[in-house]
Amino acid sequence: MSDIHEGQTHTALGDVAARTLANATKTAPMLSTITPRWLVHLLQWKPLEAGIYRVNKVKNETGLLVDCSSLDEKELPQTFVDYEEWGREYRLNAVNTVLDVHTRISDLYSSPHNQIHEQLRLTIETIKERQESELINNAEYGLLNNVASGFRVQPRTGAPTPDDMDELISKIWKEPGFFLAHPLAIAAFGRECTRRGVPPATVSLFGSQFLTWRGIPIVPCDKLKVVNGKSNILLLRTGESRQGVVGLYQPNLTGELSMGLSVRFMGINHKAIASYLISLYCSLAVLTDDALGVLENVEVGKYHEYK
């Protein structure tokens, strides 16, 4: 397209011609699927020696006998703590992929952004997104599939109300850490609070603002899926010392780049393509039943008219 209209003449250098001598400032490649992954940040992570984590428990926890001291000389109760003979073992799960980069591409087109670095960065981000999804949805160790039957709450009216959230807190009352919910479920809860005139307070974590309920942060996560207009809201206690939920990873990997993540160069084939093996080893353990609860099947599409 011409810089000037028909019948006009140049009196100075135009934009299109000038841009032929200008350098464009180029960003690194963006990926819309990248999220903050708050769950990974908020979990306490436990390094394993050999990829196995066994949770041992008190077999006779309700049968331990103690007595309050009194002035008489009555005989004191005798007791002992028994253990389950074989606790549940958690094994690390691997999220893997092989990244291929043609050496001609990395040699010729790596300024201002290194092609290998950017290819690895975006692939690693995708692997970490999958990691968070597995922590929630994995059939073996995922949070949703490890909630004990007595710690599942159903909403009273479909939408997540303050009453429902309070009932969930009553289940996970020992040092609850945070709620985890899809952004649409958080919005649905916010509408129910607005309807009742009890807007949730906010708190700043990691430089971001979060809604709270009863002082407990409500953390957004898009890995808690919305299916047919319904989703789930989790509440968990974290940390091994609190008998909560802990993340598991393998330290000291060959080619370790970050916690549980390794990148290894696999060589260059006869087509001049360089290959990199990217592996992330992780799992998750719920140490006691009362460390994890869920508000199930909450409707996220309920709206109200305000007059």
C-alpha cells in the first residue's frame, strides 16, 4: 500500500520505506496455555531416595489409653501404639517428551532469541502444566481420586454457597491451607456471596490477589475441569509435619534443571536433527484422610438478578 494518496507527492520519507532500515524489537514466543500453577507453588515437596514413598499409619489410634493424674494410688492404664503392617506406597510418575531441533535452524536463526533455549522453555512449560493436571486428576494419586468418602460435600442448591464452604471447612478444620477451584467456580461463589451481602476479603500471595473465605485463600486452577456446567472445589492441608498433602519428587537427576526435571541431550541423527529428552518425575501423597476434602458438583452458571 502506498504511503501517499493519489495526486500527492512526497515531502519527507514515509513510514513504509523507513521501516526497511529499522530493527523490530521481537518478543520471545508466547504460549497462552501457561498458567501460574499455584498448586505446585503452595505444596510442600518431599525429595525421595529411590522413587518410593511409604505412608505408615497408627493401627489402634482410637484404642490408646491414658489417665488424668489424681491424688490416689490407682493403677495406671497400660497401652501401646500398633502400626499397620504395610503402609501405602506411592511411586513417582514420569511426564516425558523428546524435543527435536534441526541444527540448521538453531545455527542460523538464534538471534536475538536462542532457538534451542526457546524450544526447551516452551516444552518445559507444557510439561509442567501437565504435571499440575496429573496432581489433580491422575487416576492413582490425583487429589480428586484420593478424597475419602467421609470428606465429600454436596452443595445444597447447586451453586457453591458460603454455607457449603463452611461445611467443607468443618471437615478439614485442622489447619486448612487453601481452597483450589476453577476460576468459573470462584466466580460462582463470588456471586453467591454478593447475593447474601458478604463479599469475600482478599489476600496478597506471590504478588497476586486472591479471594478468601474465613481467611483461607481460594486459589484458581484451570486443571479442575468444568463438565456440563459443574466443577469441584478442593480444600487441603499441606505439609508432612501437619500430616497433610505433600508433593513427591526425585532429586539429583542427571541433567537436572529444576525440582524433579531433567533435560538430556540424546545426540544428532543423520538428518542433522538434535534431540533432547525432557523428563519430570513427580507424585503426590495424602497422609491422612482429614487432610483433603471436596465440594462436589458445584454449578458454575447460576446468576441472580439484583433489584
